[in-house]
Amino acid sequence: MIPIHNKELSPQGIEMLPFKDLSQGPAVPHRDDHYMFILQQKGRSCWTIDFKQWMLEQVSVCFVAPGQVHQCLLNEDAKCWMLFVEPKLIPMEYRTMIDSFMYNRQVISLKPDHPVFALAAILYDFIEQGEQIFYQSILHAQVNALIGYLTAAFVPQSQIHKKIGSHKYLLVTMFKNLISQQFKEVKQVKDYAEQLHITPLYLNEVSKEITGFTASYWIQNEVLLEAQRLLFYTNMDVKEIAFSLGYEDHTYFSRFFKKNLGCTAGQFRQNNHYLSNYMHE
């Protein structure tokens, strides 16, 4: 199975570290139960996030959401800040926006004088000083400001006027949180709608309005993404993967996979064989 790093952060649920020297070779692919933000000020680094490669060139920022499988493949004199934060400490309106950029906008370029870098340095110095009066309140205020600036930086111009933080945005966030927790057992829109105390029709309408995709798409997407992770990062066979994802009939799972991705699970693994082997070396 894919390693998951749980409960590794400080009691405050926040860690801020300078990213200086990596061990030689790629790190082991793993998941975290928290968010990771990479604030790169110079150099180059290459990261894989859910088997997609992202190159950070010079001044760039990147985020990795909880549950995403990731590793650093390349570090060429990269100077970065690494911010790790428990999800519960990030305001829901920020999380909603951040999560909406997963898979298609996880790395952006910034100007060298962007406020996030000054805020990162201040936050690091504050944490290094240790406990002091109002420590917890000041710590959370600084993290809130930094992540607020980061979230705003990721938002494209076309989305600036959307009603971020509205009831519909929050509803979609709660829906996606439920999916990430229950997708192996719960695969019907009506079951999620019932937990949210709304009708399946309304859930589909809101999902389509906010994300551009139906509720059923997001359920299937989570299943397919996890299947691809297991095919890419583990040696589990297709039958084992099907059972682990809640399918008693592995042939049904195989048909579902091919229908949605255009290739069989075996073909997906073979097509990614070289890169997968490299990442495990």
C-alpha cells in the first residue's frame, strides 16, 4: 500500500521549514494527512503529485492536498519554504478554492517581491522563537494571512468575481470532503445528498454550477484517481485493487475503468511502467 504520514505536525498543527538539502535520489512516494505548500524563491525542483509531474522554475509556489500521493524528483539549488498545515486550521473558503485547483493548477509563478515570501520568513522566525504571550493566536493569524495570500494568488482573473465563500461553495466543499472519506463504501449521489440534507437533484445542480461537473462525476473521479494511484505506486493486482475500492465484482470494476479512461487497468500500468519504476528506485 501507499505510505501515509499521519499526525506528524506539532501540537499546533503547523510546521514551517526551510527546504535546503534533499537526500540523494527521489523520496519515497507517500500521502500526508495535511496540506503542504512549497514556496520556491530560486532554483528548480520537480515534483510528482498523483503521478503528474510539476516543474517549479525560479519563483513559484505549489500546493499538495491531503491524500495526494507526492514526492520530489529533482532539486537543482532550490531555495524554498515548506509550510505544512492541518486542514481544520485553514478557513473553509480558502480550502474550497485551493481544492478546486487540484490536478490542473497546482503550480503557479509569482513575482520575487510577492508578500508570501516575506510572510513565510516572519512566520518561520516567530515559530523558532518558541512559546510567548499570545503565541497560539499570533501563530494562527500569521498562517491565516499567508494562506489567504496564497489562495488569492492561485485564483485566475476569470474567477475573481465568483461568490467565493457562498453557501453553494461551502456545500460543494462538504460534499467533496464526504467523498474523500467515503468513496470506497458510498458511490451513489442520493446517499451523499441525504447526508447533506438536500435532494440529489439539487446536489447535482450546485455541483455543476460551482465546478462545471455533476456530483456523480466527482464520485467516479475519486474512485478512478485512487485506482490509478494504486496501479502506479503499488504492485497490487487489478482484482485486489477492485476489492480495496469496494467492488465485489472485479470484472465490473475493469469495465468501469476502461469506459472512463479509455484503456484497461493493465494497459494503464504498462503505459506508465517506466516512470513508475523510476520513482521507486
